[in-house]
Amino acid sequence: MVQITFVQPDGNRTTIDAAIGDSVMQTALANGVDGIFAECGGAMMCATCHCYVDEAWAGRTGKREDGEEDMLECAASEMRETSRLSCQLKVSQDIDGLVVHLPEEQA
Ligand code: FES
């Protein structure tokens, strides 16, 4: 198991044991984490799974997928350098301890 911490806009933190191979989005949905809607189910067509990778993890979660940036530009909350679609972040041992921040709005 790999631990991922979700931080709400109000600073509330939830740490989840995530299964390797799932996406960060799937981990959030399966554990009732508020703030991830994932309307398209992970098809990279909605941007309602937007998250901000914690600065300490910047550069350690890989590059954005092709087309991911275009979707992020449509996200309800501002796109930042650390913005990712959580459906495109795969859980692996390499990201054990990952912290992601959730945006104010997803839709
Ligand atoms: S779930 Fe729709 S883009 Fe990630």
C-alpha cells in the first residue's frame, strides 16, 4: 500500500492507503474524499478531477500526459504549474507519501 494525502481548500487533510495501479482519482472516489468529481470516469474529458501536486512533490509525479494540459486549461479553478488531472496520476511505490491539494471548485 501507498499513502496519499488529500488536502482540502480549508486545510483539512485525509490520508488514504492507496492500491498500486489505481489512479489518484480512483483512490479519492473509493474513499469518499470530497472535492474530486471525475465526471468522465478518467477519460481525460472533464477536468473535474483537477488537483495541485504539493510543491514538495513537484517533478516527482512525471510529466502531464498528452492532452492533459488542454483539459486543465478548462478546469473550474486556476491552472498552476503543479496542476494535474488526478485520473492521470497512477499510484506506484514511487509516490508513496504524495500530497495533493484540492482546488476550490471543480465545476
Ligand atoms: S476524471 Fe475526467 S479528466 Fe479526470
